[in-house]
Amino acid sequence: DGREYHDNLLRFTLLSLAAMEAPLMLNIGGSTYGDKVLFLANDWQAGLVPVYLNYKYRRHNCYTQSRAIYVIHNLGYQGQYHNVDVQQFFGVEHQAAADLKLHNSVNLCKGALMNADRVITVSPNYAQEIQTPGGGFNLQDFVRAKNQANRLAGILNGIDDCWNPDVDSNIFHNYSVGDHVSGKRSNKLALQRLLHLREDPDVCVIGFVGRLTWQKGIDVLGQCIPWLMDDTGNGVTGRTQLIMMGNGDKGHGDMLRHVENTFKGRVCGYVGFDPKVEHQMMAGCDIFLMPSRYEPCGLPQMICQQYGTLPVVTATGGLVDSVIDISEGVATATGFHMPHLAADKMKETLWKAMELFHKRPAEFRQLQVNAMQTDFYWPKAMDEYEKQIDIALYEGPCHR
């Protein structure tokens, strides 16, 4: 029913303690690992690891050479629990209990922020946003303190190497940068046929894949669909098809079904998710729309670029770090930024993208080449994580 287990706080407390005891206790290959380790604690579920490292282990001369890096994927989720006797429940002293409390509740994320040796977010721009009242979800002061101590960094997530149109077995026709025009044309026609859209290689096909929630901006997209479909003779609107796929709120799902019925053969509203169709959309669409209200990192905007499908994104979080806006020039741009999420801004930005597709195809193709030559695969991100691990192990620990 969407609610968490009633004993989740106990579960994640035990998980954190077990993770910290494992290197000391588990006999693997004839010996234990020992107490010189790097703990990578992901999100609030592992937020107690930095707290226990400081207050339980270092205080007893254990793990003195170890470090804990706390990784924030979405600061909106903080592990907040009410009516908890903090000192008794976690078995900690007064100062540790104070670190774990925010107002009248336990806040595991706050505890981790105060005690981690380093904090990493999933994109550089998100590391800046969570230091502001608009993006910090009431923890911005603690994030800023970490930044002022030079213990904050942002690393853009990577994508799996299965997202490659040259070898992707899920798409209809493989292609690469050199033959992307004919390759995408073939994939577009096959995608239109699969989804019962009019087979027309000359329309601009726009795709959306994501959760049908407020965060993903699907409500604003719904406001723009009649405008997209209306052919007023301007050579841009009305020469478009729209494919939307996702699960989520019932009201948004009903909207997808309604617009599909209203614009038969021009709109596909797929309430559900099929990973193979997602691959086929990446290859067959011309534009990929990602109108998130906030997006710590995001992956689809990076994936679509590998397929020469140009992203139209809100200028927020990791979307800023991974999409070079058209304002930077045709020679380097890989997509289009909306300055903020609103129906008029979405229309303006989609117009730029569709107008380029229809009226300046050579420039559109140049952006496709730029996008396909980007590198968002994991090895690049892994190198950045290794650098942060080296820094954490080299510099002194965070003392409380």
C-alpha cells in the first residue's frame, strides 16, 4: 500500500551496525578484513554508519584509520521518525542523540551529514542546490557547513554500457554516429508501427519515460499537448507525435489514456513500463522530454544522447550538468534547457527544438552528433569516486 514497514528504523539500525561489524568479525578466506576500511553509506538508510563510526567505534580506538563517505541521491528523503527515545533506542550518548535529532523527530540524514568524513551528491549542480532553502529540505545549513569544511563534492552518475545503439539488441536497427540519420529513420518507422502511430518519418517524435508524478512535471506536459497537436500552418506544431510511458498517479495515467484517445495515431499514452520499448523509444524518437521539477541526477537525459535523441530538460540538478543548452552554440550543444518548469516555458523550449528539426535539419543533425559523442558511462564516474575515496583516506577524520 506504499507505506514502509513499521519497524524500518530498527531494520536500518541493524543494517548499519552489521555493516560496521562485518569487517571486524567475518572470517573470509582465513582472516578478517580488519579496521582500515572505507564505508560508502548511501542515503538515509545507511545514515547511522557515520554516526556510529564517530561515537561508538572511534571513541574506543577502533576504525581510527577508517573513513565514511555519505552519498546523497535525493535529499527529499531523510529517514525521519517521531516518538523515539534517541539515546535509548540507538544506544548513544547525549551529543550523538543531538546530532540525530531535528526539531521533534529523528533525522538520520542530518546525523550522517554532521558525522560523515565526506559527502557526495549524484551531480555537481545538485551539490550546490541542496545548500539553498529551495533545495535543502531544511538541511541546507548542515550541507553548507560540510561545503565550508571542503568535505562536499558532486559526481554525476554513470550509465550502463548496454545503452549503445551500435550493439543494442532491443532496438529495431543498430546504428552509430556515422549512419545515425538512416538508422534513426528506420527505428522511427518501426516504433510508429509498433505503437500504432501514423508511419511518417518527417514528423518530429517526442518521447517521455518516467514516473507519473508531480516531481516529473507530467502535469505541465499535459497542459501543452493540445498546442503540440494543433496544426496552425506554422510548419512546426501539428507536425509532431508524442509517446509517453510510465506508472504512477492514477490521475496522470487517466490523462495519458485520454490524450491517446483524443489524438488517435498521433499520441501514444502507455500506462505501464516495458524496458524494451524504452530502448526502442531512445532509438526512434527525435526529442526526449524530461521536465522534472527537481532532479538530483537523472539518467534518461544521458541515455537518450547516446542514441542521437536530443533532450529537452528543466535546468535543474544533474540535468544542467549533462545537457549543453542550444544557447552555447550548434558546435557544442547537445539539447535544450527550460529555465524553469511552466507551460509557457515548455512551449518555448519545445518550439526551439521542433523548429530546428523541421526548418534547420543540418543544425539538428549536428546536435545529434554532439550528443552521441558524449561519454556518460560508468568508468568516468568511477574515476571520480576513486579520487574522492583517496581524499577521504588522506585527510583527517571528521571529529564530533
